[in-house]
Amino acid sequence: MADLAALAFFVADEIDIVEIPVFLHEEFGEQRRHVSKRIGFVNDVIPLYNLSEFRSHFRLSKGQVEDVITTLGPVYQNPLNTKVPLKDIVLACLWTLANQESYRIVANRFNISKSTLMVHFHQFCVLINTHMAHHVTWPVGESLHRSELGFARAGFPRTGLAVGSCHIPIRKPHRKNPLTYLNRKKNYSVILIGFCDSQRRFCHVSVGHPGSWHDARAFRHTAVAQALAEDPPSLMPEGLHIIGDSAFPLLPQLLKPYQDNGRLTARQKKYNRKLNGARMVIEQAFGILKSKFRRLKYLQMDSIQKISSAVCACCILYNLSYDPGDQPPDIISNEALDDDTYPSQPLNEQALHYRDTICCSL
């Protein structure tokens, strides 16, 4: 697995993808008006928040924020030699991720300059990705079994994880070929490929793929795809599989719906219905992620590397702040799109046979 992790970073470096290794474990709409600095916000206002208010503003509980501070404290380096306490930096960065306020307004709220906020914000994301990535781990043993049971209760057997993708809107990047990031809706974006268990916890994420790419191509650039090609049992024990939508390739360890050509049997339609119902956990995870960390609704940064780092940090913080009671927004399934929008992919006879076997067992 160490080789696979190294390979993931080798591939990622070529296109500025940020991806958590598979261990088995500028603002928009900037407001130019004057905003008074809130000198007492951190010391006088935040302490008055009750537990619910604090979590609603910072997305983490007070205890979870203390965990972040404790983890980052020994490795934090003050790049600007400012006198801003680490606690203030962490709170300012969490506020930045949780809101769509301009960087200038956030900086004034925390009584720091915009440039100071920006430097610390990018460093914060890098530190989260480097030192807290263990909150996003691939399930094995008992955790994988619990996930399988959850998917079975949802109606689809032998399933360990669900995979999906979502687009993170960005502004036109400063690159030699920015049109690579122009998606089919004519908006600039990067693609986030995510894997989650039946409880909507992220188990692996890969982000930074150009928005013009097809999901299958982005999937091929993940460490998971490499592992499934070279050593499938290292991720999915025999008899278990991952489920995804029609955009993904059909593999012995990755099942997707039958293409609806108008001649599906009743059993195949039932299979599609149950698979699509079970895989909605990944769509829900993306929905909760974007509702918690609203900065992801539009990332106005010039560097794809910094964009990818921020998205990856949000996924880690999402898992850290995981609450089974989190309610996802209304989800529109990707299956509402025509199958014709997905380019044809090579057939895998073993995968076709395995899918038919699962279909017949339902």
C-alpha cells in the first residue's frame, strides 16, 4: 500500500490533484465598503456562544476545535511572525470555510489584515491535510463489516462503499490551458471523487481533476483505481464491492446500474432502483459537505493546488465533525441524466457476470 500511496502522489503532482493516500486506516463579490474591525469578537463575543451556536458558526464543537489546536500547535509555524494566537487563526480559518463572506470581511471580524488571513488560511489547509488525514481512512475489518450491514439494510447486498463525484465551482484558473477546467455547463470547476461508507463518512477523496474530464477519467487517476487494477483484495475483500452511478466503469469490485436502453427486464430495473437508492449516501455526503463548508460553493483562488488543498481539508473536517443527525439538502440524482451523456467504456466480462449474479440475488 505504501507504493500505491506514493503512486497517488506521483500522479497527483502532474495535474495538481490533492488526494489522501489510501492507507488502510480571491474572493468573489468583494465589498469595497469600510467594515469596522471587531476587536472583541474572539475574546468577548465567541465565549458567549452556547454549544449549539458555536457549532453552527464553526461547524465543529468546542472540543473538536481544541483537538485541532492541540494537533496543529506543535507543527504550526507563524509565516508572517504576527502576534495572532493560533486559536484565533484556527477560528478565523474555520469561519472562512463555513461562510461565503469575503476574505476582507472575515479578516475585519477577527481583527487581522486580509493578507494575513490569506497566508494563514492556506497554511491551515495544508496542516490539516498533512497532520489530520487519519480522520479519512479506508475501512477494514469490523468497520468494513458495519458499512456492509448498513448498505444491506438499505437494500443492496455485499457493498462496502459508495463512490461518487461532484464539481467544485472555481474562477478561471491561472494556467496554460484554463479551458481544461471548463465543464460541460460552461463553468470552471474541479472534480472531487469521493468514497464513503454507509454512514456517509468519507473513506477516501481525490480532488483537483479538471472540470472538463469525464468522471471515469478522474476515477482512473485515483489511488483506489490503481489499487483495484493491481491488487483488488487490498481494498475490497472477495465477495464485496463498491457501488457508483453510470459515469463510473464497471469492474468486478465496482458495480453500476444497467444502461436503460428501453429493454431492461423487471429484475434489472429492480437492481437499478436498489443500487441507486443505496448509493445516495455519497450524494448526501457531498450535499452535507457543501452545506457545512459553504466556501466550496465557489472557490475564488488562482492556484489549483490551493483549491484542491482547501477542498481536501473540508473533507477531513467533515469527518471530524461527523454527526449522524446531519440532514442533507435535497439531492438530485445523477441518474436523472441520460446515459448518452456518458461515453461508452470497455466491457469487462467478469464484471458483467458478477453484476448479473447480484441482480439475480435481489
